[in-house]
Amino acid sequence: MTDLFLVAEVAVENTVYHFDKLYDYIIPSDSAEFAKAGCRVMISFGRGSLRQGMIMSLHKTDDITGLKKISELLDKEPVLSEELLLLAKSM
């Protein structure tokens, strides 16, 4: 049996290219209980600069090759509702 890892699809602030692209990040096991779509996170982006992002969705995978971990979960409850997340995705 293979281990499954919880992965967040994150919208990252201030991305010059691919502003409409989501990036996958591993959710650390100590944050998995609180990580939900609509929560803000700090992530290492590009060459290591820390940026804020928003979890848009979650999924599980057994292949985490090349993925970075979320540095910090900023919220224990979502700051965006499901309706606002759907609106953001449609824009």
C-alpha cells in the first residue's frame, strides 16, 4: 500500500506569468487538520521568495515528486466562502 499525501492547489499572489495558474504544494501533516479551500498560506515560490497564496482546492496523491511543502498555514478557518472560491475560479 502506498502513502497518500494531501496536496493543495494554490493561487499565488503577484505572479507575473501564468496569473491564472494554480500551483501544487504538499500540506505538512501538522497542518492537514486545518487546511481547507479558502485558507491563506505562505509558500516558497520561484527561487525561494516567500509569497502568500490561497488554497483553491485539495486532493490526495501518491506522487509528490518536485513538489514543495507549504511553509505556513495562516488561517485555521477559511477566509473565503465556497461561493467566493467559485466566483474566483470563473473569473
